[in-house]
Amino acid sequence: MLEIRNLHARIAEDGTEIIRGLNLTVKAGEVAAIMGPNGSGKSTLSYILSGREDYEVTEGDILYNGESILELDPAERAAKGIFLAFQYPVEIPGVATMQFLKVAMNSQRKARGEDELTTPDFMRRVKEAAAELKINPDMLKRPLNVGFSGGEKKRAEILQMALLEPKLCILDETDSGLDIDALKIVADGVNALKRPDRATVVITHYQRLLDYIVPDTVHVLYKGQIIKSGDKSLALDLEANGYADITGQAA
Ligand code: ADP
Ligand code: MG
Ligand code: MG
């Protein structure tokens, strides 16, 4: 589903190369974890996948279902089913979460050339998704993220992900400010939304998240390259031994 080939990318503003020959393959149905020390380029990779303009790809390619997405803007990528969860959720005062979700779903439908959802259809889908994810719909009456706890922000994010029915989900989770309840919400959401035709890339500094999400594959990103790949046992090795062993080999 996702194939990244010899990707090199730099910061558009000052030309600093951050991604330096990165190769990664993620198959449909797979949950892939990307780990690595701070500053390795994990968040940069997620921004490049989503199509943010602050970064320039100078070499290599990103294939999604066999086709290059490098020329697509973020909205076109989203319309094709690529979903990037937000590391720092925006607060939207005055707009109920429910309304925000409806706008998000309808703009995606529009980009795909589909009709807008009717209100009853929308309500039915929200109720189904909220039930599947065990989210209390009362939260959806409040403005998005305003005064939300860390756990509530994660619930809103996972619900949005479920409603947009993405094919490729990319979640970039920092270790900052995530308590264990919030981690579990993310993990339960990823597990509940696992489908044979969907792939999820979970980027994390936080080995603990992988106590709750069992990844099919684990990749270590260091200095802009994937330097080691393995199964879930690699995450356990990293927890026990840290990154020094493998980053030492790569240096
Ligand atoms: P990680 O998520 O693995 O901690 P990042 O992708 O956030 O790593 O950052 C990788 C490196 O690139 C860091 O050294 C960071 O300071 C730098 N970097 C990323 N984006 C920018 C930017 N827009 N401007 C300046 N430096 C950046
Ligand atoms: Mg960082
Ligand atoms: Mg990061």
C-alpha cells in the first residue's frame, strides 16, 4: 500500500536535509510502528507523507497503491484516503465538535465527487462510530478541543479518523503530555479500526504505546533513514536496551 523508495527530503526554507535515503514498505492490513530517538526525522516523515509544503523531496519517491503521490496536495492525498492525525490538536471555539466532523466528512466527499451527507445519515454514522470506539456522544456537543482533557482530544482525533474511513492512517504520537489513559484510547482506536484493506503507521517515541498496540512490523528511524526493521520483538529489545546498540552500528 505504501512504498517509500530512497526518499531524500529537506526543509524548504533553509535546505537542511532531514530525510536521507529512507526506504519503507507497509502492506494493506498492517500496523507498522516507527520508533527512533528524538530528532531522527519521524515527524518530518509524517508531514512529508501528508504533503506539507514546508518540505521538499529532492530524490526518491513515495508510492501509494503503486502510484506516486509526490505531486498531490494535502487535500488530494486526503481524498485518496491518507489520514494524518494531528500531534498538536487545534482548538476551534464556537464550533461544536459534531459540526466540525460533518464539515470534515463533507469536504472529503466533495473532493471525491460524492454528494454531501444528509443530517440523518451523518448522525447515524457518528453514533455508530462513537459506539464502536466507546465514545460518549455528549462530548461532541462541545467546541472541538476547547477545554478537552488529553484523553478527550485523543477520542475526538480517533473518532475523526474512523469517520473519514481512511486507507492509510498516520499517527505521530509524542511522549509529551500523553497520560496512560490517552495512550490506551489511541491504542484501542487503532486496534478497533484495523481492517484488511487499511494500513496504519504509528510513529512513537513511546515504547509504552506498543504495550497496547501490537504492531506487525517495527522500524527504527535514525538520522533520516530506516536503520533496522523487525517484528514486535524489536520494540521489546529497544525498551530493554535502548537505541545505543543499533545507532552505534549505523554511525
Ligand atoms: P522527531 O520527530 O524524530 O523527533 P523531527 O522530524 O521533529 O524529529 O526533526 C528532525 C530534525 O529536523 C530535527 O533536528 C529538527 O530540529 C529538524 N527540523 C524539522 N523540521 C524543521 C523545520 N521546519 N525547521 C527547522 N528544523 C527542522
Ligand atoms: Mg521530536
Ligand atoms: Mg516528532
